[in-house]
Amino acid sequence: MRRQIIEVEGVDLTLGEGAARVHVLKNVSLSVAQGETVALLGPSGSGKSTLLMTLAGLERPDAGSVRIDGRDLGALSEDALARFRGANIGIVFQSFQLIPTMTALENVAVPLELAGKSDAFQRAEAELAAVGLAERLSHYPAQLSGGEQQRVALARALAPDPLILAADEPTGNLDSETGAAVIDLIFAQQRRRGATLALVTHDPALAARCDRRVLLRSGRVEASERAAS
């Protein structure tokens, strides 16, 4: 039996202040096993991206718990949480989130350097080659296409060899052909490494490629369906 990598129990989260406060997550519980691929689906405002950011440790819940590979994220200080996230959770955002003044190689290597990896640039070069960008190491984000920028972001997320790959609408800013190529790459790298994949998407066809589909509505998990075998 595979161990549970993600364990979310009874999570509540409210964001905003005053009249703008919104109860985004309501008593959410979810478990994801090692190597499993899970799509988080739901209409805009359903809480799927917030749930992804919560299990990635970028949002702290008001109530409930988030455990990653047995570690309670709520028990960690901000510094300890940042170190744990950097080593165990790779995040791919819709908007790439690359540093514009750094080359592709630097964008991937710098987080590794900050984590104390002595071979940061060698690892970054290997990761960029793995996503098909061996010839683009010295290019800046503005010199890369959207698809290339997202592949740099994927290489950066995968470089620490994380337990979890968290992807928030990773094809949202790409055309359909480029997006399909990026998704193929994400699934190929996930399988090769045995990582757990949590993927936010609006695309039912993309969700169908995952082992399980979790539907959120109004901040609650409405359904969890396994893919037909």
C-alpha cells in the first residue's frame, strides 16, 4: 500500500479583510498517495487554486491540518516551512513567475543555491535539457516564448526532485498546441520521478488523464472520482 503524501484534514480558510473577507475553504479533507496524479476541478471561485496553495504551504489554514509526508505544516515556523517547501514541493504557476533579470539557467539554479546545493548550476543545466531547453540556457524570459518560459518554470519546480509537483492552471497562458506539449512533459516527468502531481485545471480532457478527479464547489469537496481503469 502506497503511503499518503498529502493529508488535508478539516481545513478552513478565510481570505481578505472586513467586508472583503471570503470563506474560501470549508472543512476540506483530502488524501493523496505517493505517485498519484490528482486533478482539482471546479468553477471559478470554488477554492481549487487556494486548496493547491494551502497544501503547498503558501497559505496557512485558519483551522484543520495539512500534513506532507507526515510533516504537519502548521507546526513549522515560516523559515522551516520555506525550507521544507523548497525541498519537497515544486510549484508551477499559470503566469510562469520567472525572474526577468535572470537567464533560464539562473532562474533554475538560484533556488538550488539558496537551498545550499553545491552543484546547483550543473543540476539546473540537466533539468533544462530534460525539458528540451539545452540550447536556451543563457536566454532571458523576454527572449523566450510562453511555452519555453513554462518549461523553464517546470525545470525549476523539478530541480530539487520534490515529492510533490503542484501545478496551477499550467497551460492557462498558452495556446492549445503549446499547452498540450507542456502537459505531456509534466506527465512524462512525473512518471519518470514517481512524484505526486496535484493539478488545478478547467479542462475536463486534461483532468481525465489524472488518476483521480476532485470536484470543488463553494469551497467544499463535492466529489472525488477515480479514473476508469
